[in-house]
Amino acid sequence: MEKKAVIHVLDEKTIDRIAAGEVVERPMNVVKELTENAIDAGALAVTVEIRDGGISYIRITDDGTGIDRSQIRTAFLRHATSKIEDAADLMSIKSLGFRGEALSSIAAVSQVELLTKTADEITGIRYCIEGSRETVFDEAGVPDGTTFIVRNLFYNTPARRKFLKTPQTEASYISEYIEKAMLANTEVSFKYIVNGSVKLQSYGNGKALDVIYSIYGKDIMDNMIPVNLSDEGVRITGYVGKPLLCRSNHNLEIYYVNKRYIRSTLIKRALDEAYKPYLMLHKYPFVMLYLDIPSELLDVNVHPSKMEVRFLKGQTLYELLVNGIREALGREDMTVEIKEEEEKPKIVDILPEPFEKKAAERIREEKREEENRGEEIREEGSRRDENIDEKTYSVFEKSPVYESDLRENDSDTVIRESIPDPVREEFERITDVKQTSILDDDRFLTPDAKRRHRIIGQLFETYWMVEYENRLYMIDQHAAHEKIRYERIVKQMHEGNICSQYINPPVIVTLSKSEENILERFLDHFNSCGFEIEHFGGNEYSIRAIPTDLWGLGVEEYFHDILDLLEKEHISKDVSDVLHRIATISCKGAIKGNQKISFKEAEVLIDELMTLDNPYHCPHGRPVMIRFSKTEIEKMFKRIV
């Protein structure tokens, strides 16, 4: 006889282990939850240290408010949080954490040691909990703030531990999170240590550009464009990258909503649309945006990871992003400049730990107090200060790396450098003038500049070389003519004055059922673009007129290409989207590469480029022109070093 199933009420220990799977999938989740707690606690300095990819050891130290000793045990209970009190608070969440699941989940699957002290207490508390079981609760002499040490993650759930990846891979997930945390919280000083080596650090000076420099380097920093947008209570600030920074995936589309790093299909679509005239297919931009949105227009309680949000006014946000980014990109000179790669300087400048920073401040305060006493006491104090300066101040303030330490580190490891003041000042100077630099007569595609062009000639029957102001410009004649035709067609389409060319006899095309469906769906758009198409019976259609700019193309082949593109890319009925696709295909009639044209034709091509809104990229996102400076050319020939 088959045994009947028995329903069991699970004990709290088992419930905690099951719940931990939703919050703690890998070491990165531990780092994320504890770092967010530190930031919510008002920390201005946070150190993250890991060993073995965070599997065996994770330490998070902060200089925040600490946890009151009476609240420590409560903090490790499920759904215990100081961030909200009831369901109503979910509609106005301003903290990064709020679910109250993290500490309970982490303690259920690891060995946790907590060291914490509030500013009004003389001593702090050392609290240890293993697998949700308390083992130590003692007083301890610790600095203000909180330190979490998490050892042996998943030690009591081996099935879950064996699904972790290699320590190197797990460390890479943590590194990626730390980078995003640094970018989100520019006023917080971060230090990230991996197996004893400092890998990342930021200075907490509130300047996003400094963090971009320390993570991505000067080349990225030099090609970022500031944005500052606002509409209906929504404010967007940050930086968008020039098209040359594009990648083959969305990984460098970084955006924060109220300092929370999120993923959003709506924002991705807006970025794709904004960059459509500038990037090739399947290429994506580098952006770093901060979205400040009133909490009543958001729902952040969507998923335990807190990386998804819902927007109440999604269409407003979409249009603000598309129009604002397009305007920012349109103000910039997008000519691709070819530069010789420069090696980044290796500067060792290690920031202090959070508790060291406070100790240094305390020492300086004592120093000031002593200097306010009499001359005799001041001299005595100065002698004491000399000892402090030698032994304490240098350690607390700079934590220098000695030669012996450097020898132990791998030679390929580069400690993230501090930003040299001249570099920072130069970038700030550049960003200050970005808004007006586009109006300078020095731009290559202006009537004044045109008078100073020296057209050298055609290279490989494809590229035109032009000398101007100690620079060499190379123009791709096919990409340039494509863009001229594209913008002319789109303008005519939007203005409704596109000219049609009648065909006699009409071209009869045979369509498949799916092509018929596409034509029926977009027939109005075809008509507005200058086509005249009639049903000819069965599955055949008569094309009686086409846009004038298409004259000379193979009409039947071109028409099938448009239908294939509209079907393959699942285009919505948005007018601008359809017109863009039709106009893109229309560029097939442009001058080709490997086609000889005259100097006079090249001059006309440059004249037409000057009339365009975006002369720097063809409709497919390829560059129209690239630039070499005289200095870079002379470097290549080693005339200067």
C-alpha cells in the first residue's frame, strides 16, 4: 500500500536556509547586501576585503553609525529592518535595503563575526553567529562603525557550494559590483582588497569623473559627454559616451535610480533609440546616468535582488532620455581621432581604512588643542607631534606600500591610481567649455574651415584625404554619401513633401503571405514615403511610383529588402522607426567604395556634409571620417617622443 504524504511545518532553521537561496546566491550577494547596509548607515568610508573569491573570507568595514547593542540580536531575525515600519513605507523607500532578509540569510549559510560600536558607547560588541546559532556576544574595544567578517560561505549547504564558480570568477562578480557601488556613491571613499592586494579605490570627493578615471582610465574619461535633463519632477544627470566607446553588449550601460543600480528594458530601449543614428547594428553605448525620481513615481519592491523597478510615467522618461541624449550627442564633434596608445601611469597611493581615517582626524584635533595652550606646552606638544607624524599620521593618512609589499604582489597587478591634479583640472576645463566648443570656427565642417581645406586626393578609390589645421582627415566617400542621402530622405518624409517618380510600366512583385502581412501593416508608411502600391490580384502587387531618390535602384530587390527588414526586426508601428528603416535601405544608391570620383565631386560631398545634423556617422553607425593630428603622426614616425 502506498504511503500517504505527510505535510510538515518547517522549523525556523530550515526556513532560513531555504530563504537564503533567494538572497544569497554567491559571495557577490553577501558583499552587495552588507555594503548597501554600510551606505544606509551613513558611512563615508567603506573597505571590502575578500579571499578566495569571497568563498572563504569576506570583510566589510565602515565608519557608519554602528548598531546599538540592544538591537544586534534583532538585526539577525528574518524580516527585521530599520528601513521601514509598515507596508505604507514601501511607497516612499529611500534606502538601498529594506526587506530585512540579508543578515538572517547570510548567517544561515556562513560563519559571521560582527564588530560594531555606536558613537555614544565607550566599548563595542563582538557578536558571532554560525548557521543562525549564536556563539559569542561580548564587549570589545572597537572603533566607531561596523565590521562584518563572513567566513566559509555555504559551509553547511555543500550542495549549493559546489555550484559556485572558480575563486577568480567569483571575485570578478564582486569587482563588477564594487565598480558600480563606487560610481553610485561618489561621496563615499571605497577600498577593495583581493587576496591582500588593493585592486580598486575611490576618494569620496563627490566627483563622478574621478571615479570614471580610476576605473576606466583617461581615454574613456576624455570621450564622455555631460548630460543634465529634467522634466515633470524627474532629473537625469551623468555622462554619455561618444560612439567610439561602443561595445558589443549592454554591460557598459550603467544607470542608477535614486542611487540604486538597476536593469530596465525601458531605459535600454531609450538608449538604443537615442544612439540609433550613431552606432552600427548590435553595438551599444557606454553611458553612466543618475536618475532622480520621486519615490511615488516608482515601485522598487519588484524582486528580492532590488535591481528591477517599475516607472509610473514610463513614456515621459523614455522621451526625456531619447531627446536629451540625442541633443547632447548632436552638440559634439564626433570625428574619430586616431591616437597612439599611451601607457597609464602606475601610481601607488593607498587610502586609509575607515577606522584609520577617524583616528587621523582625532590626532589632528588633539594637535590643534595642544597648539592653543601656552608657548611652553606648545613646544612640548610639538615634540610629541613629531613622533606622531612619523609613526601614526603616515600610517593612518596614507598607508604607504613598501618595497617588500610590492615584491609580494604579482607584477601585472596595477593598483588603481589616484587622479593627478593636472589631468583632473584639464578634464574639468574641457567639460566646462563643451557646450560652446561646437560653435568654434575651428571645426572641420564649417564654411570658414572649408576655405582652409587642402584636398590631397583619393586613397584606394574610397577615402578622401584632406589637410586642415595640423590635422589629416580621411573621409569615407560611401559612408558620407549614404548619410547625405539618408538625412535628405528622412527630412522630406517628415515634412511630407517627398517627390515620387512614376514607373512605366509598373513593376509587378510577388509576395509571400508573411510579406503581404507586413505590407498591409505598414502600407500607410510606404505611401507617406512616396510609394504608390496597388493590389494586382492574388499575391501580386503593382508598384506604380517610388521616391525620386530611389531612381536607378533595382525596385523589386529594394522592395523585398525593406519587407525583410521590417519583418526580421519586429518593428513597431512607430512612424519614425519605420521611416528610419526605409530610409536606411534607400541609401543603397550612394556612391560606392572602389569608385573613382573627381576632386570637384569630393568638394560637393564635403559641402553637403556641412548641411547635416549628424555628419559624423552613416545610417548604419560607421564613422564618416577619422582624424590624425600632426603630433600623433610625428609620434608614429618617432620624430617626437
